Amino acid sequence: MHTLSPQFIKDTAGRKMVVLPEKDYKKLIEELDDLEDIRLYDLAKKEDTGVRISFADYKKSRKK
């Protein structure tokens, strides 16, 4: 996990905001994307029935 350097501020309405350096923001987005990939992989693995088709058959089915 990457250590973040957030700055906490309030806007004129008193709502709390967080400001991050660009490199921290990009790293956070990258880590969230990785977690989403893991979640989708786990879901696909859970729903896998073991049935496989060839890529050519898949392409044919997409044309219909």
C-alpha cells in the first residue's frame, strides 16, 4: 500500500474536502483499478461452468 499525503480543507459551505498530490491520486486510482480487476476475476471464476467455445465460434455468434 502506498502512503498518501492528503491535505484536508473545507469549502465555503463547510464541506470537508481532500486534496492529494497528483502522484498520490494516480497511485490510488491504479490500486482501485487493480482491486476491481481482482473482484471481476473472482466473480468470473465463481460463475465459470467449465464450458468453452472456440474464438471462431464466438465471432460467429456475435454476427447473428
